[in-house]
Amino acid sequence: MSNEKVATHKVPFGQKVAFGLGMLANQMFPAALGIFMVVLVQDLGFPGWMWGILFFLPRVFDSITDPIMGFISDNTRSVWGRRRQYVFVGAIIMGVAFVIMWQLYRESGVDYNFIYFLMWSFVFYLGLTIFSVPYVAMGYEMSDDFHERTDIMAVAQWIGQWAWVIAPWFWVVMYDPDWFENADAATRNLAIWVGVICMILAMIPAIFIKQKSTKDDDSLIPLSLKNIGGGLKEIISGFKEAFKMVPFRKLCISTFLIFNAFNTVAAFSFFIIVYHMFNGDAGAAGVWPTLFGSLGALVTTFAVIPTVAWMSKKIGKKNAFMLSQGISLVGYIAFWFLFVPGKPYMFIFALPFFSFGIGGLFTLMMSMTADVCDLDELNTGKRREGIFGAIYWWMVKFGFAIAGLLSGAIMTLVGFAPDAASQPEGAVTGLRLFFSGVPILGTAIAMLIMRNYDITEERASEIRVAIEKKKAAKQAQTTNAKN
């Protein structure tokens, strides 16, 4: 094995924080959206089919625009670099659209509100794409150091996790008559605060994270109407090439399984707490459903992310992944025994184990994707963080959409009716079985897939050395040709 080293790029802590503040915006929008969407059915009278369309169509649009934005971002020639300008503009579009999207009044009628919300959803998701794809790619290219990449993502995830600590408390504010007269009035006001604050946070990486000019980079494909056909071909071929890479395919499929399994059963915690622990009395359950999400996010923020980052340096990224997911399995098993009627505090003991699942997943996987981008550069000579980021997050979003369908299917299968005062015998037990069983199955298969993942620190260093050699040879060739 080669012992050669290349100069690595250490990132100042302030730059990591700037990137992390963008992650807070990136996480807060979906966190708030998940809370606010209930108002459409619960308070504004949207039938289930309307809710389904609002959930599905904008995400289909999002999945189409993500790879296109990845290609545009990867090939932008500009004095500001390839990413910053899109992050800035996307932040403004999604912030403004989010505020306008939620200005719904029940007197406007269901049909008008449905069309209004759907149209502004498309604008919001367009802004989210313009922001998030270059933003994620910006994080991948901030450093070429194996462990520094994990530190960057750990700081970003630590800051971003606060969205999931804060968002569950919107429930308390929205349905407290001392705050607002009704929940739709609450969302109109809260959306302004969320939209404006997150818009500012999302602009911070564009302002403070500097990038090299790509104005004269002739290795990039020119972005013009004439080249749009070639551009689409490049997107398709980029997808194929990326997914042919075994390490990247393992990352994508494992993320899909773990994240999909988690989201399939995430909503069940509310029903289990209310119906199993408080006999269907939501009032008696009080803030316990909120505490489940908020305390879990706090554990992830203060315990899981720093621990996973430390584990990654000590035992490597793959081993840290395997260990963190193994710990999460303990948490899911423990929930079966710790959801105890009359003793709601018991489930808190399972949260530290359970939180290692998602908390460890994105901290490590985003860092590992950056390593895969190096391997792609060695193979193709191209830096395609935008395309790789778009594909990876497409898998995340696709998993989220599938999870929504599976959640409904499971509730139907066990006979659970969310709006019923009491449940058929065995329905809540069925939910509890799936709540533990689905994530255990998804995580176990993901661990099986990742067991042979082979980009170690040593191999990553060899890849960097090989890239630098190729660059030096190309530069020498160019210099000789000029002489």
C-alpha cells in the first residue's frame, strides 16, 4: 500500500458553523411542514385525497428538478464559484414561498385553498431544490480530509437537529387558545416566523463560505440552450455512472432502508402513547407525544452526533455506522417493553439507544458520500458533488414518500382508526409490533449491505494521492504543449 500523503484542507470552525446554520434551515422547513400539514385536514376540512395530492405531486416535481439542479450547479462558470449564488437565490424563493403558502383562511373555501396551496407548494419546492442541491454539494467539497469531512457534517447535523427539538412544540402553541384563536391562524403567523428566520439562516453559507472562481474552467459543460440536449444526456449518464459505483450504491440503498423504515412508523409513537398508555385520552397524554420527538432530538444533538463523530475517528466510518445502527436496534427492542401504561416516563430510557439510528446515519453518510465523490473524480476526472448529492437526497425523499404509503397500509392492516375514540382489539398491539419490527428489519438489511463497504481512511488517502498525480501530469502536459 502507498504511504504517500497529500496536503489536506482543514476548515475553520466558523465555516463549519456557517454551513451548519444552512442545515438548520434545511431541516426546519420539512420539520415545520410536517406539523403544519395536519391543519389542512384537521382544521381546514381538506379530504384525504386532497391531502394525498398535496403530499405527492410537489415531491414528484422535486425529484425531477433535483438532478437537473445538480447538473447546473456542477457546471456553472462564475466568479462566485459553482454553488453560492444558487444557495442565496434558493433561500429567498423558498422562504418567501413558505410564508405565502400558509396564508390560508377557512372562509376562502376548501377548493380555493387546495389550488392556492398546491401552486405555492411547487414554488416552495423549486426554491428548496435551487437551495438544497448546491448547498449539500458545497458541504461535500469543503474539505478533502477523511476525518475533517465527518467533523463538518457532525457540526452541521448538531445545529440542524435543533429543528426537530423545536418543531414538536409548535403543536403546543397551535392548539393553545391563549396563543391563537385556532390552529389555522397559528400556522399563518408561525409560517412568517419560520419562513423569514430560515430564509436568513439559509443565506449564511452563501455569504460566508468562499469558493474558487470557475469563470475560466473549460472542463465544465457550457450551460446554454444549445447544450440542453447534451445536458440532459449528461444528467442521465451521470445517474448511471454514479449508481454503477458499488460504494455509492451501498450508501444510497442503506439510507433508503433505514430512513424509510424510521419514517414509516414515526407517526405511530403518537398513537401508541395516546391509545396504549393513556387509553385513547389525548388530553391526559398532555405533552408526552411532544416530549417523545423533542427529547429524542435533544439526545441526538448532545449525545449521539458527538459520539458518532468520535467513533468515526477511532474505528473508521463504516465501523462507526455498524456500531451506531446496532445500538439503535437495542432502542427499538426496548420500546416494546418501555411503553408502559401509567408510566409514560419509562420510554425515555430507550431514547438514547433509539436516537443513534437517524443521528448516526446522516452524520456518517454525508461524509462518506464526499469520499465517493473523490473516487468518481479519479475514475472520470470530473467533480460532480451536485449530481451525487441530488441522487443521494432523491433516495431520501423517495423513501419518505414510500413511508407515507406504508404507514397508511399498516394502519389499515392492523385495523387502527386514527379518529376513533376506542380501537379494535389487537390494533394498538399491531402498531407496537410494527413500530419496533419495521425499523429492526430495515436496519438489519442495511447493516448487511454495508458490511463490505470498502472506502477506508487508507483507501481514501490513496485515492487523493492518485488524483493529485493525475492533475500534476495533466498540468505538466499542458505546460509542455504551450512551450
